[in-house]
Amino acid sequence: MAEGADINEADDDGLTPLILAAYAGQIGTIEWLLEHGADPNIQNDDRETCLISGMAPKNADEVIPILLKAGANPNLRDTMNRTPLIWAAVLGHTGAAQALIAAGTDLSIRDEGNASALTGAVISGHLEVVDALLAAGDKTDLGQAAMIAMNDGKTELLLKLVDGGLSPDYAEGDRNMSLLHYAAALGNAKATQELLKRGAKPDPVDILLTAPLGLAASGGHVDVLKALLAGGAEVDHVTKFQGSALRAAAESGCLACVEVLLEAGADPGLRDQWDKSSVYYAEENGHPELVEVLKQAAAGAKR
């Protein structure tokens, strides 16, 4: 520097001393470079700034506030359209995320894969970053993030998103499947119970009028069946094709499901649009034990 070197000189990849110092987490060097005029908003050939490279070291939570105080722009994006906040969310740097939020970063920006900071934090499983984003009022992609959490079995994260403002009756997709549909299909009894506690309707329907109870019965998820019935699900709800949960359980061969449904008052005499009963489906799919149970239930219902 004393001999006239350019403090912002970049190498063949566009890396400046500040970008490299941030990448290495060298606090003293970062502070010295900034004091001597280093530009915190220069982007390298991948459009990464020192804020983005500063997410690499373990002490990113210390590095990022220093750079922000020196005027680093929190909304500059790299070639993947990722902001420093998205990187902080993906890598789990809670302190860095909080500093970026306080600096006014745009919470709604999505990367080229259409992922926001919130969905990035959920995919990576960083609960504290999710908390920070929700506390900041981030409602970007709450539904998408919840579906990711549901499919990944991250029930605690799912419930954080519902408590953070997502309707417990949220539904999406061509079939209009709700969170409760997915919980039932995946056999997630805890999510089922907690969604019902948070006010989810027990019998939402998709475009085929299928309710969660039928999906739980079809999948053999007894604990989910019990949770739905305890939460007020209609035991004899039928689909567009007049199929009941009992029929689904008989078809799949789940004896425990059949017993739970019958105990809850399911009608073994119900017939679908093809005039077929649950007994027929148990027979057709090779479940002789179920055939006897259903025949006995049907005979008892007639008496």
C-alpha cells in the first residue's frame, strides 16, 4: 500500500483482497482493508461480494456485521441469484442472517431454483434461521416451505411455519392436497394431531373429494386414523366415486385399520359407484381374514 498498490486490485477470477479475507474469516485483515478504502461491493467473476464469500468461514456471524457496517449492499446477488441472506439461511449462520435482516435485506428474493431464504433454511433444517426469518415477518413461500418440511419429515419445522402465519388448512397442487392430506398419506401422526390442535378441518377434500381419513386407511396408518377420528373426522365420508375409508382399508388389507373404523361406527354395508362393498374389495385383493371381519360386522349391523 505504501508503494501505491491498489487495495481493490482483483486477480484473474475477480477476487479482491477483501473478498479473500472475508472468505478466510480474517477479522483483523478485513477491518484493516476497510479502513484503508477497500470497496465492500465489488463482485468477482461469479458476482460474489465479500458478504457472500464471508458466509464460508465458521465465524461468519462475526464477519458479516463488520462488512455491513462498512456499507456492503445486502441485496447484491451472485450468478445463481442468491443473496447473502439466502446463503446465510442455507449454511445456518443465524447471527449473519439477523444482521442482514436488520440491514434491510429483501426477504422475498428467490434464487434461480425459485428458493427463498425461508425455503433454503427449511431444506437445510436450520431452525434458528427459520425463527429469525419468521420473527422478521417473512411470509415468503410459507406454503412451499411447509410442504418441504412435511415431505422431509421435519414436523417441528412444519409447525413453526404454521405458528408463523400459515393456515393449518393450507392446500396446493393440481389435486388441492392439504397439509392434513400429506400428513395422512405419509403416516405422520404427530403432524396430524398438531395440525388438528391448531384448527385444521378434519375432512378437507381434494379434487376427487378424498379426505385424509381415506388416505390414512389406504396407507395402513392406524395412529393417523385414530388421530383424525379423535379430531372429528367423518368415519363414513365418501369420495367422488363413493369410496369410503373402510373400503380403502379393506382393499389395502389393513386389519387394524378396519377394526378401528368399525369401532368408530363405519358402515360395512356402504357401496361405491360400482355397487361394490368393502367385503368385495377384501375378497378381490386376497384378504380372507378381513372378509370374515367385515361379513360379521355387516351381519351385526343388520340385526
